[in-house]
Amino acid sequence: MTPLELTGRARTHIVEISEPPCALHAAAVAPFLNLRRAARSEGFDLVPVSSFRDFARQLAIWNAKFSGEKPLYDADGRTLEAVRLAPEERVAAILRWSALPGASRHHWGTDLDLIDREAMASGYRVQLTAAEYAAEGPFGRLAHWLEDHAPRFGFFRPFRGVLSAVQSEPWHFSFAPLAESARRALTCETLREALQDAPLLGKECVLARLDDLHSRYVARIDWP
Ligand SMILES: [Zn+2]
């Protein structure tokens, strides 16, 4: 992947598929469809609620959270008021649940947020919370199956809340053969270059600590 692709500023590596509807790295499509087929034979309807996401979209998410337009949450999921927090506290609160623009693994087209459409009651609204993926939750059975079977298809969970500073995200899966080389290629300097001229709220604060943020939220991930 080129620096523009790694940071979500180009989509030359991405293809769109219609069933299930998503946008993925061209070389991640077949592995994902293989995983989906195996899940299907166990009664799951495995679909991504999020796949490729570009820089502009991640920037909009970031700025909405920084400005207080969208809610911020603490580690226990309680709402925080952005305007009451100093810029560095706001940055830390956003990064707990959302990536910096240019540093989202969703930019690579290798990462997906997965649900089981079969397990949803009609009209159910997916929230992507830990409770939904706990044993009693609607996606508990899927989470358990993925834990055992996703690795066989090359997929793993980068955010388990162990080494990565990102909160545990039981819905987020990554295609390791492509994502690992992307992770190594996305250096702090490549990220800095992507952010330098972007209309990012809190930019001064972010750029002043970028080395630390890059190592805790981008470079360091969890392995099974
Ligand atoms: Zn995700």
C-alpha cells in the first residue's frame, strides 16, 4: 500500500462488493467471503457494519467528538462532556474508542466490524457494545465461533484491551496477512504527513504527542 492508501487518502486498493455490501482491499475479499461461507454453514449471517472508511470520514468523526457535537465516553461507557475537558484529555477520550484520521485500520480495507444479521430481531439497532458480544448478548454465539474459527481464515482481533491502548472491540476483525504489513508501513512520519495540513481539531495537541500516540494506538496491537 502507498502512503496515501495507508492513511485513507486514496482508495485505489479498495473494491466494492454487493453481497454482503462492503468495501475491502482487493486481496481481502476472497478470504472474507471464505470466512462468511464457513459462518453460514453454522447458521450465521456474517456481515460487516463497517469495512473500508476513508480519511475524510474519520476526520468528520474526530472533529464531531472533539467539538462535543458527538458524545465522548469514558472507559466504562459513561458520557463525558467534551467542552469541560482540556484538549489533551479530549484527545485521550476520543482515542479510547476512535482512531486518529490517517491511523484507522479501516483505511486499509483489511479490517471489519462484524455482526450476525441472523441473530437480530427485526428493527434492532446495532450499537457495537461489549454487552452485545457477551455470552448472553445477541452476538455472543458469533463471538464465540469467531474466536475459534477466524484465525483459520487469517483473521484476528487487534483490539483486546491488553497491549493496545484502544478499548477491547470484540466486533473488530483484521485480515492479518495484509494488515500486518500495513501496520509496519504506517510510520509516525507517514501519519504526521497526513495530518499536517488537515483541518483536524486539536491538531497542535495531537502533533506535539504524535510519537507517543502512534506507538500506543497504532503500532502496538493485541494478538490471539
Ligand atoms: Zn472497527
